[in-house]
Amino acid sequence: MTDGQQDVAVTADGIVVEGVAGPVEVYSVDGTLVARVNAAGGRTDIALPGHGVYIIKVGDRTVKVNR
């Protein structure tokens, strides 16, 4: 997901969120909360437990990623 200055990308260990200030939540496809971080606006790396499909919630937007 790229939206102006906000970006969510898949990495080898999880995801990286850039340009987001505020809460970022990561859910598995069954709705289980996997991670919750408070991003500071720069680059935030979030480790994920394994490969699969995840739902990333950033503010009022959501994006589905496959890792």
C-alpha cells in the first residue's frame, strides 16, 4: 500500500511501515491480533510469526498482504 507519504511493504521477516504516525495493527486472516505498534512517523519494522496472509490496519485504512 502506498498512499502519498505512507507505505506498507513486505520484508523477509515481516512488514515495514513508513510515513505513519499512530497505531498499526496486524491481524491474521482469522481475525487474531498478531501485532500492535505505535509508529512514530518514520520507518517501523514489524516482525511476523510466519508466512501467510495478514490484514494491516493503519488508521482507518486496511490492506491485505501475503508474506
